[in-house]
Amino acid sequence: MSTNHQRTLVVVGNGMVGQRLVEALRQRDPQRRWRITVLAEEPRPAYDRVALTSYLTGTSAADLSVVPDGCYDDDCVLHLADPVDHLDRDARTVTTASGRVVAYDALVVATGSVPFVPPVPGADLDGCFVYRTIEDLDAIRDRAADTGSGVVVGGGLLGLEAANALLSLGVRTSVVEFAPRLMPAQVDQGGGEVLRRKIQELGLEARLATATERIEAADGGLRMVFADGSSLDTGLVVFSAGIRPRDELARSSGLEVGERGGIVVDDGCRTADPAIWAIGECALVRGRVYGLVAPGYDMAEVVADRLVGGDAVFAEADTSTKLKLLGVDVASFGDAHGATPDALEVVYADPVAGVYKKLVVTDDAAELLGGVLVGDASAYAALRTMVGRPLTDTPERLLMAGPATSDLGDDAQVCSCQNVTAGSIRGAIRDQGCADVAGIKACTRAGTVCGSCVPLIKTLLTQSGVVASTALCEHFDLSRAELFDVVRATELRTFSEIIAGHGRGRGCDICKPAIASILASLGAGHILDGEQATLQDTNDQFLANIQRDGTYSVVPRVPGGELTPEKLIVIGEVARDFGLYTKITGGQRIDLLGARVEQLPAIWRRLVDAGFESGHAYGKALRTVKSCVGSTWCRYGVQDSTSLAIMMELRYRGLRAPHKIKCGVSGCARECAEARGKDFGVIASENGWNLYVGGNGGFRPRHAELFASDLSTQELVRLVDRFMMFYVRTADRLQRTAAWIEALTDEHGDGLAYLRRVLVDDELGICADLDAALERHVGSYTDEWAAVLADEEKLGRFVSFVNAPDAPDPSIRFVTERGQIRPATPVSGDGPPVVAGPTLEVVR
Amino acid sequence: MTMLDVRTWTAVCRYDLLQPERGAAALVGDVQVALFRTHDGAVHALSNRDPFSGAQVLSRGIVGTRGDVPTVASPMHKQVFDLRTGVCLDEPDTAVAVFGVRVRDGVVEVSSP
């Protein structure tokens, strides 16, 4: 409600920090003494720039938004795509590009920064980009689609983030850094070297101590010429060599700016003009411009407090960082460079494993000052909270094992992005009943920005005795993974034994299929044997996929999508003779729809006789291994992707899993098999195969991430064997590989790194067992449909009615559309219903 | 007080044709009935029509329990029904018809609802 007593706050800029100010002020000003007008340059409301790269791997622009519903209303207005280009301090007005003039009582400049583009000739050529906004990413993605190579200028935090993004677009990427090491601001020479080796293993070329002299257009692409006379041809260039504060409003209105830019403000974030404030990356506070979001948030809170009459000041900011670049953990915190007088450094380096850790301590080794972690940053969250405190253990032991979480004092900061202490989190658990990470996030906002403290939050939850329920359902207190271990260890092989020993009641639609899947994964015979038949969902019960009208679809396996003309003809004949609707699936096979239960055996008799077998389209199991024609036919192919896909599909067919598993193999980096949209995807390189894991389409699309590169076929199969079996054993019910890896990340800090430790380094000592389990599966595979056709008792269940086994369900009605059947829905009313197709099978 | 049972019973199949904890569809006149034999040996009969999808599929659901209630979950979208009353436990405003059912001389007989 507007009142005459209202004053007007104008916020210039709607980035993460500007948005934070709006929310912080709204919270502190419930009487609405301030009316807020936000004037933004970008065409969309504030979004999570920290997570920007995820936009390229499937996160939508809407998902990235950080603006809560209902944030803006009559008293709080946001104008998008209308930047302020003039400030009149005398009149206390701003004027926007569209000519809008807004008067203010207080003005907060939150204009952020622009990427620094070095003044080299050619930096403005077509194909040169910066990396800051969603629009930048759209432009880079468009260009990347037409080129195979890219260069990032800048090997700092943002540069490596951009390089990571280019790699995720399938672009061969080099990083050019002026300094002699990567991430010069965060890590020291030793850490930088470990980082360089690690990312080089992952296919990223790093040119260090290299100055770019000019960029030229060459052969439809770009040529970078360096100071030493060498050159590099590339399809695109991304500049990510630091930021420059957006301080032009201050400059044009006579406000003081720093020597290297930045609007000069005092500890309260106020400029020399008492009505004007600056926060975030455009502000120069305590002689420094902060390029991190956490200090920006602190500034927003300070100004919000001041606007309601408080006297908050901006304290020294924590510039600790932890991030995962190309699967490599990098963290630095506190005095990472040992700048404190007489500081001692304790270093642990294992170049073979790619781990580098350094702690900086006081000269008496009594207090922790800071540190650098590369390759294994699992101790980061706990170590960071100890900065400035007495050491709880010897520096060597802290380096190797990390501190115990019970050592965390209540005032130790757990989340530096949102400034949340261990005490606040313990309070939320105790007083507000928070019982899981999501609850803690909602109550305290801890873990909502970069997420690096989530493992620590989990530890605090566990320590408080609050354990999130992992019970499968009301019948079992165990999680699926626990149940799997129990069944594997006890050799119980019937549902009745399992529920009598480890559960209660008679089960449900959750635990029964889960146990059926576990039994199948452990090789307990045909899925319709004995009691197992009663555990199956209808799809597994009838080995076909139920459709909306109660009919089923039939999908024969077509390994790798390769199909002889003879077999293609058989599918056509079967579809014609049974009057089925046919459609090509996304997995390179053919779906036959509209089959009634009692028709399934006759349909499959024909298919099995022609050499087809079950495609497991109905099962939580391996579906298909999609492939391109590869080097056999394609002029671009570098490996025989079709043969590999067929081999893998035949190897893993029938393996029951917590969810469906889809795979793909592409014969070159053009990726026609869309392997990165699969649970595991293989992409050929000149030197072998690159393995990607954890992708999926569906409700929440995800690109698979690079797990290992340049593998021989044997190495690849071994890794995939272990990946599959470990997933089968440890994932939750209905958890695709992507969600499983995310859960591993929550538990172990970095899911992919953890998987490498388990599946490559055999950290848990289970690889031989996983290998043997997969070999058992391969050795015991039989076609489910052929087995049913050979078993009269099982065949006897494929009836429409127990008292009229061959009578068609009279409620099933089809109409024709485009020359084929489809279910006659109540709304269709077009064309006369037909009970079945043009001809019926009469001879078995 | 004694009530005379005047319902018409139709024999549908032998009891031992029903698999424990699995359903089977039966055609009674032109009505489709879903028969369920539970773990304790009891037989229940509901309409085979899943009221949420309209498809005649309830007999193909998974049989189990919720608390002490014997249940079947629709194979289409997993809504759970009480086998004794036909009431949908997830949406109690919805129910399916319950048929009388008895076993005589090893034969399952069904009556009108």
C-alpha cells in the first residue's frame, strides 16, 4: 500500500547482489517505508550467474532465476531491458535508455562488472566472445555448433569455468594464460601444476606464460598470434581474463572511482554522496573490488540495514573459493599464499594421484591461516571454518584426514556464501525441526549458492541424530541399496522369505518391483518364475509396455539399431497380420502398438522364430545402445561405433537395474548418436574411446560428463561393467544414473571423483567382485520371451479372461488415423471403430 | 435375523487357477470382474475398470497390503484400492464396484455387486 510517507529507493542493476538487496530490504522494512524501483539492463530478472555453465548442460534460464515468487508488486517494481544511462545528482534523478526519468531518495548502484577484454588487435572480430550473461552463452553455443575448436583467454577461475563450458559443448579447447600457472589468484605454483596436469588428462590444452599479440581472421576461422611468434588456429575465442567494474555512472557524475576502477565507498558501502551507495562487483570497498558473490551479498545486507537506520559495516570478506573444474576439485581459503609474516607452509603433493594440499599456519604451528587444495578438496568446508583458530590436530594429520566436524564451534562459518554458522544450523535442526538438507536450505539459506558446504550440513544433521529416512516403503525400513546387500549376503531368494526376515506386511507396488529387480540383478532365474511373477509390474508381468487403453506395445531388440532387410520385413509382416500400429522409437528400434494380452505369445512366436528377442523396453533394465554408422560408412567416423554398440548391447541386455539404462556410441566428435544424453555414452576419439556418464533426456535433461578418455575397447568395457554393476547395487529405486551421481556428490563431495576412486583405483576393494558379477550376468543371459514360449504354465497366464482365454477385451476399440490404428478415445468420434486390424492371426 | 441370499452366482474358474497375490480378469456376462487371491487364501472381486484411466486393467495391478488392508495398485497410475470395499485409499471419494465372491467345491463364483 503506498503512503505519502514513502521514500523511493532506486536500485540500478538486477544481478544476484541487486536482487539480494531488494529481498533484504523487504525483510527489514515490513511497513514499506521504502518504495523500490529496480532498473535492469538485462532482459530477464536476476539469475544465478555462479551456476551459469549449467545452462549449457540443460538447466533452463527459468531454473537459474533467483527471484522468488511475489517479490515484485506495486511497491516494488522491476523494469527489465532498460539500463540507466544518466545520473543527475543535483536533481536526484536517473534517466534510462528508454527515456524513463525516476526520482530517488536513495540510489544503490549494483551494476556489477564486465569481462575484461585485453586491448589486442582483432579482439572484436566475429567469433570472439565474453562469458557473463545467458545471451553470451547462447551466442557461444551457436558458434560452437559450427566449429570444432575454441580458445579461452584467461586461466583463472572464470577462464577455466568457460573452458569447461566449451568442452561440454564438444569443442576441443585450449586455455591461454599470461601467468606461469593456472588460477594464479587462488593457487600457488605447486597446486597450479597439479591442476594443469589433471585438466590436460581430460583433454584441455593449457598454454601458460603466453601473451596474445593479435587475432586475425583466417580460413573461415580465427588465428591467434602470440608474443613469441607462434600461432594457433581456432574456431572461436572466449575472453575471460578478469573483470572490470561497471562504474561509468559514478565517473560521469563526478563520484570518486578507484585507480583500476570501482566506485569508492566507505565501510557502510556509501559513496561521498550520502544518497548514493554501491554494492557488489562495481564497488571498491576497503580498497578492493570483490569478484565473488558472497562479499556482494554481505554488502547488500549492510546497505539494507543502513536504509532502515542501522549501522552495519562491511567486514573483511572471506574470499575462500571451492569449485569443481572439469571434475577436478580446486579450493583455496584464508591466507592461501602465505602472505602473513613468518607463516609456515605444510605441503602434501602426490603428482601421480593428482593431489596437492597445502596448509598455511602461524610460525608456532598453533593456528591455521589458510590453504590450497587441488584434486581432493573434501576437507575444504571443515578446514575453512578453522581459519584463525587454534589447530585441533597436527598440520600433517589435518592435511591427510581433515578435521573432525565435532570440532566445529557454534560460531564457525559453515556457509560463506550466505554467512551461516554451525550454530545457526544446529539451531535450525533443534528448534525448527529441520531434518534434511532441503529443510536446512529453506530455514537458513545455507548451501543455496555454491553448495560446497552441503557435505558439512549433512554431517551436522547426522551428528544431531537427525537422520533422513531412507526406508523403501511402509514394509521395509531398509533403503534399496541396503536391501540389495542383505539379499546378496543372505542368499534369500523369495519375496516371502525376505519380507518375513526384514520387513512387515505383504508388500506393495513399491517394494515388490524393487525386490523383483534385486532378485533379477542377482540372477535368480526367469522374472516370471514362481513367486517372482507376483512381484512384477504389469509391464514385466506381460513382458510388454502397457498403453493408455490397456493394450500393450511390443519392442524387439535391434542391437545398435542394425537391422537386416529380412528382419525388417518380418516386423512389417507381424504388424500387418496382427493389425498393430508401428512407430520408430528414439532408441533406433520399432515399436508395435495395440497388442492385446492374449495376442502377445503369438506375436512373439513369430518374432522369436525370425531371430528376434526381447528388447526389455518394458523393464527397468538396459534399453538400447544407440549408434551412428561410424568409420565403416561415414566419411567423418574415426572408430567403428556400430560394432561397439552391438557388442555392448548384447553384453548388458537383460541386466535389471534401479531404473532404465540408455546408452549411445558415436563414431566421432560430431556425436550423431547423442551419446551425451545417455546414462553412459561413448564417443570415439582418434586414440580410442571417451566415456561419459550420467546423462539423460526426459523430465530433467542432463548431459553426461566425461569420466575417462582415450580408452581401448577392453578398458572401456571393463569400466562400463563396473559402472553398471555399482549403479545396480547402490542406487535408489527409480534413481537414474544422473541423480545417483548427484547423491554421491552430496555424500562424498564429488560424485565423479568418488566413482573414479571406486571403479578405477578400487578404493573399496570391490572391483573384482563387480567384474565377476557382471560376467555372471553375461554368462547366464537368456531371452525372456523365448523362455516363456517354451513354458506352458507361463504361457497360460497370457489370457484376456480366466473364463474366456481368447475373448478380446470388448472395451478395446480402435479407429484408423493416417492408415493405422489408434485407440478410440471418447473425444475422437471419427471413423467407425474396428475391433482389431485388417486380418487376424489364425494359425499358431 | 436371517436374510435370504437371492443373488445370482456365476461360476468363473477353478480356485487353484488363481495365483496367490496376483489378479485375474473374468467376464461375467458383459461385465469385467477383477479377481484377487490374497496371501491368506481369501478371494476378492472388484470391477476390472480402473476409474482413473477408464481401462479394464485393475486385475493386472500389484497386490499387497497397506497397514492391515489388503490392496491392489492400479497398473496405470498406481492408485491403491481396498480389496474389501473398493475404495481408493489415495482418493477416498473414488471407489470401484465390489462383487460378491465365494468358493464352492474348488470353484470361484461371482455375484452381482
